[in-house]
Amino acid sequence: MSDSAGEDVPKSGNWPVDPQDDVAVSKDRIWIDGCFDFSHHGHAGAMLQARRLGKQLIVGVHSDQDILDNKGPTVMTLAERGSVSAVDACRWSTSSIPHAPYVTSLPWISHYGCYYVVHGDDITSDSSGEDCYRFVKAAHRFLVVKRTPGISTTDLVGRMLLCTRNHFIKSLTRTLSGDQGPGSAEERGDAAKEMSQRIRDYASNETGLQPGALVLSWTQSGSAPEDSVGTQEAGSYTLMVDGVRPKPGQRIVYVDGGFDLFSSGHIEFLHQVAKAEEALARRTGWYDDDPVRKRRLAENNGNDYGPAYVVAGIHDDEVINHWKGVNYPIMNIFERGLCVLQCRYINSVIFSAPFTPSKAYLTNLPFGQPHAVYHGPTTFMPLTYDPYVAAKDLGVYREIGDHDFQNVNAGEIVQRILRSRQMYEERQKKKGEKAAGEEAVRRREHMEEEAAALVKERAANR
């Protein structure tokens, strides 16, 4: 059987994910689809707006081949983009549907019980130049949401190829107060208001309508070198967005990082942290009948809650560039923070967290000393010392072992772009973006070599 788009419609038993039988169509069940190449905050913003229009959000993810045939090469594989990683990790996603047709199909959305399809206010075309949403538009089942300005996969690829640094933010707190950034005082003020509102929006819970993640910023009380092991820096915290705080019995878990290009490597690390805490909770009786009953009675809504409260510290642009060089981070701290905020495995975010979490810092967290500080496999951050000495001394350091996506990081993504530069150049041209050219690529390669040499020099001088 085929639909009006000429796509084969699977029979029962052949749909990519359950349910195999048709679901009753509801206007509370919303469909959104796309490539979702890189899990940047523009994708999350579209999903947030879509989720607010209903009670469930079904996310269709196109296959690598369909995207290649219609748009150009993907940077990330389907497993990295979709049901294994990025889309399913979004707080507002109910479920993901891999291999969703590139031209949105009425039988597909109806099978999964969705009445409306949501997309941004930009035009998406297939390989023949026709509107990908023409069939759902004709059926009056299409809703438009505002496209997130200033971010796209095309823009990020351009930053990599052209080695630009004008996206860096020197001080997020000063930028959010309108005291720093490009433009006039009025323009900076307007940008600050928009950025602050977006942080509040991304901190919402799974409905997109209620408070969710608690957001803080950290400021050190004095200057300290980035590679100082012994610095006892408690610093101070500023509440940016109030949210759900730790509940009785929850373990406080701390993770930190740059989270640049918030890839499947980061997401799977956070997923493994959640799984480790779940396993510990099961061993210690968290899910026994009596504790569950008591927690539900204590909650006004009668629901239970998880065993861990995960706090993610995010490093400043300057800190990351100190260690990685070139034009890393590819995403600035605001963009990276939004990516982390939308992740379902996170309960709180601390912007501008120190690269070295000292004993003073860890013991003075607003939630109290963490029960665990997790670190995962690192293949890209060129360290010359151990930043987790304090966590080890406190007896709270934990490691996440190897996993399928451990090598997927910002450096790997940049290398994928460079290896297939000509294909991405064509994709950039179709989008009206400036091509990088051979000179820009050589410049990036030279900067990468300089950064590698600096790492060796640091190591030799320690």
C-alpha cells in the first residue's frame, strides 16, 4: 500500500517501532519530524513549542539515505541522531520514530495517533523542490511554530569550516544583563531579554509549561589558573531560574564538562550516569513497596520521583578554548547550556562552573556536598593534570566505563566535516552560506596542529 506521497506504508508488524496496530488519532498527540543533525538547541526549541500544543510529542527521524537523497550528507548517523540518542534524550519528546519518510506522510502520522504536524516557519523541500509538508497542509493538519533564530546545523558547519570565533561569549552574566555583546545598548538589552527568556523556557519540565530544571551561575571570588589543582575556590552562586529542588532521599550527583556540540557521546554518558544511579537505588531498596508508598503520600500529586538529582556544571568558552584551542567551543556557553537544559537526564545546570571542582566548591554546592561526582571516557580534552583530585579525596568520584558513543565528541565531528568537506560545501551553497574554500581548511588544519603542539609543551613542563 502507498500513500499520496508515493511512500510505501508498512503493514502491521513492519512499522519501525511499536505500536504495530493503528492508534486512535488525537489532537493532543503531536507529530514533528526532521533530520536533527547535531542536537542543537534549535531542534529542542521546535520540540518544546510542539510539545506545548499537546500532551504527547511523537518525533519522526529521517534515515541517513533519505537525507542524503533530498538534502545532502548527514554529520551524525541515525543512531546518533534519533531513537538511540539525541531525540529520545530530549525532555519534551514522548517517543521517536526512526526511518520516518522525508515527505511527511498522512498514513504514518495517523498510524501513530497524531492529528497535527508541527514545523518551523522555514520552507523544507524534497529533492524535486516540492514542499515536504504539502500533503498534511492540504489536509489542514499542519501547524507552524517560530524557528529558533541564530542557530542551525548549517551555521555550525560554517563555524567549523571557517574557523570563526565571533560566537564566543566572554561573560554570560554580563551578556544576560545587557552589559556585553555586539550592538547598541538597546540592542544588547533586547538580546539579553530574549536569551533570558529562552533559558527559562528550556528549564521547563516535560510538559514545557511548568518549572523544571533549576538554573544557577557560578562566579569565582578571585582569579585562579585553569590548571591549578590546589585552588580552594568556593565562589558564589546566583539563581537564574528557580525550579524543582532535590527531594527527600535523592542523591545529589554532579557532572561537568564543556558539552560542545552536545553529541551522542555526552548524551550517552549522562544516560549511563542515570542508569548507574538507578541500579544503585534498586540494590538499596529505593523501589521497595513501602518507600514508594511513603514518597507518593508525601507528594501532592501522588507521583513518585527518581533516586538521583543530577547537577551539570558547564564551563565558560574561555576555559574550553584554553584547553582545546583553534575555535573551540563550536557552540558558545549559552548554546551549550540550552542543549544540556533540554536533556531529560539533568535536574539542574550551573553555568560557568570551574574546570577544576575543588573541595571548597564541591562542599559548598547549594544542594550540599554531592554523593557522587561522575566522569566518563574522555578522548578529546587534552589534560595535563587530574581535575578530579578533590572528588577522589572526598571519596565521591565515580567513573562511567566505555560505551558505544564514547568517541563522538566535538573533535570527531569536526573531522567528519573536514573529511567530507566538498559535500558539505555543496550543502552550504544550497543554503546560501559562504563556502570555506581551501585556504580556510588549511588554516583550520594549521590551528589544530598548533593546539596539539601546545598540549605537548604543557605536558613537558609539568
